[in-house]
Amino acid sequence: MEPLQLLAPDGTLTGDVPDGLDEDRLVGMMRLMLLGRRLDQKAIALQRRGKLGTYAPLSGQEAASVGSSFAMDPDVDHLVPQYREQLAMLHWGLPLGTYLLQRYGHPRGAELPEHRRLYPQQVALAAHAPHATGLAWGLRLRGERAAVICHFGDGASSEGDAHEAMNLAGVTGAPVIFVIQNNGWAISVPLHLQTRGVIARRADGVGIAGERVDGNDVLAMYAATRRARARALDGGGATLIEAVTYRLGAHTTADDPTKYVDADELEDARTRDPLTRYRTWLTGAGLWDEAREEAAVAWIDETVDEAVRVFDAAGPVDPGAMFDHVYADEPPRLARQRAEYLAALGGGA
Ligand SMILES: Cc1ncc(C[n+]2csc(CCOP(=O)(O)OP(=O)(O)O)c2C)c(N)n1
Ligand SMILES: [Mg+2]
């Protein structure tokens, strides 16, 4: 099943520029992709300085996140993301400072914009997929013209929750788009130990539309998701989009991929870098040049630095805060755990 591609790895346009992308949006996609690449560098440095907990880098997957997000309408659509979707969340209006606070474990990091239908990053694999189907089913029952997009990985796609969510979406005709980011790895487990089938074909088994897309091609990702959204809004139900991509960095800052990724495989993947490809095409189309790149980088650095200032000003976290807001009335077992934990830390707050 050949993945849909509109931009070849050398930046040649092999199809048409999809509808719905004017010059501002074409440039906006480049800027958000660049932000992702630089955010990885900055966030990894912050983590090494003890300022963030764990961080999941997204380098290599920028096109899949950004192309699928730009095809949705953050004013009306729901975003139900896995943990590597920081760019989608920023597109939905999450302030970068809030995102960094969340990675620090600060309670203020849980404050999502109230005017947007944006949900927390899911770490429990695919546990958010049934919620996405439920939200979409609700939209359908209420006759609301909106859709839900739910991202997760090739590893998460093995979870029962993923299968149940897709099957229920088929049965209910829910307007939900599952974007499966097939980056070849679930931490150190390669795809062939995860499944022997083509992920996009699972759509047939549950009676929803399925597309296999070059996930390093931002135009193809945009086109496929736009089509899926139109189908969802027209009552055509759910779509599964398999974004064939590659994770160029570590799984998280707690991982060392040199222990399990072959150097040649990584080198080969670098020839399909989504940023290089899009930059080449955009430059040829007269929409990008060195001056624009420099301006974008300056804007990104300023945005990240401002976020770090917000983050620094937020102050230290009370370790006991993680027990707050779990229950209205704290059960005795949790109270005991809180006391034990704080005692182990040396009797803090
Ligand atoms: C239910 C569950 N089991 C195990 C884990 C531990 N875990 C975290 S990430 C991960 C791999 C996920 O791979 P994938 O879904 O492909 O996403 P990727 O990290 O590649 O973006 C695992 C096993 C978890 N978070 N949740
Ligand atoms: Mg994966």
C-alpha cells in the first residue's frame, strides 16, 4: 500500500498544492515545524539542567503533526493527543509556557485554554482513543458540525483501547480522525514486533476509511486530513490515517536510542527529513528564503525564551501537590501514601 505523497524527498512537487492553503498558511506550517525542531533542542537542554521532567522529542515527525493539525479547525474541532503532539497542542492555542510547566510537573501546566476543545496529553497508551470516539459520537448525536482528531503511535495501536475505539467509531459513524504516527518504534520495540500487517488496512476491518500517507510530507498529511474532516462533517464517519514517519531522536530524555537503532537506518531516515523537503519546495515556490528563516528562528527563540521566563517565575513545585485534586474527599489509603511520600522526602510541605 503506497503512501500518499505530494512532495518527493528532494522537495519536488509531484501533485497539486491542496485546497485551503494560502501563502500565509503555507508559511505558517513551516514556522510551526521549525518551532518543533528548535523546541526539541531547547527542551532537552532544560531537562539536562534539571528544569523539566521527561521530554518526548518530536524531531522527524513535524510534518505529520503540523499537516494534520492545519487541516482541522481549532475553533470548533476537538484535539485528543498522545504525548508527542506538542505542535498540535500549540496549534490549538496552548501557550508554550504552559506546555513547559506541564513537563516540569507544575500544577499550572494543567491549565488548558478554556475556549478551545483541547485535552491533556495522554501517556497511558491509547487510553484516550475511546474518549475521542465518545466525543465524536456525542457531536454526531447533537448534530454539531465539528470533528475530533486523535493522535497516537504505532505502539499504542496494539492496545485493545485503540481497536475498540476504531470499531465503535465504525459502528456509530462518529466524526473522528485517528492519526497513527507510525515512526517505526515503540521505545526500543521495532514495528515488525508490533504488527505484521499494514496499519492503514485495519480501517477495512472496522468499516471506516483508511489512508496510508507519507508522514514526512506536510502537504500530503494536510490533504489526507482535510479529506477525512470533510468526510466526517458530511456524515461519512471516521477515518484512520497511518502517517509513515520516523523518530529521528530519542524516545524521551530517559532513553538512549544508540543502544538499539542501527546507525545506517538513522542515516537513511535523515534523507527523508520533513523539514528539508518542505523548505526546499517552499523556497523554490518563492515563499521562503534565508531572511525568512532567520526571522522565524528569532521569533521562535523569543517565544521559547518568553516561555522559560513564565516557567521560571512559576516557582518550585510542592511535591505533595500531585495528591491534590484527585478526590473531593481523600480516601485514607491515599492520605497514608501522601504522608509516607512526604516523610521519605524528608518531611517537606
Ligand atoms: C498502557 C501503557 N503501557 C506502556 C506504557 C509505557 N510506554 C510509554 S511510551 C511507550 C511506547 C509507545 O510507542 P508508540 O505508541 O509507537 O509512540 P511513540 O513513542 O513512538 O511516539 C511505552 C511502551 C504506557 N505509557 N502505557
Ligand atoms: Mg512509535
